[in-house]
Amino acid sequence: MAKKSVASLQKGGGKQHSKVIKMVKSPKSGSYTFKEEIIHNDRLKDWF
């Protein structure tokens, strides 16, 4: 599925967007989960 979303971003004006993945620790169980989003490149530093 990731290949499909990244490939669709490369057409047209999608080069200004990036798919970002952040690892987040769960407060209940202590395990890690992954949060994925597609955001504009201007917001990259704010997201991380």
C-alpha cells in the first residue's frame, strides 16, 4: 500500500508532499506504534 500512495504523489503537484512515519510509545502498554501521515514539506519540522 505504501508504494501506491508514494507513486500517486509523484504525479502532478505531489512533489511538495512527503509521507512521514513517527514511532510513538504507548503510555498504557509501553509498546511502540507507528503514526503515518502525508504532509506538505513546509510542515516537516513541526511534525517531528
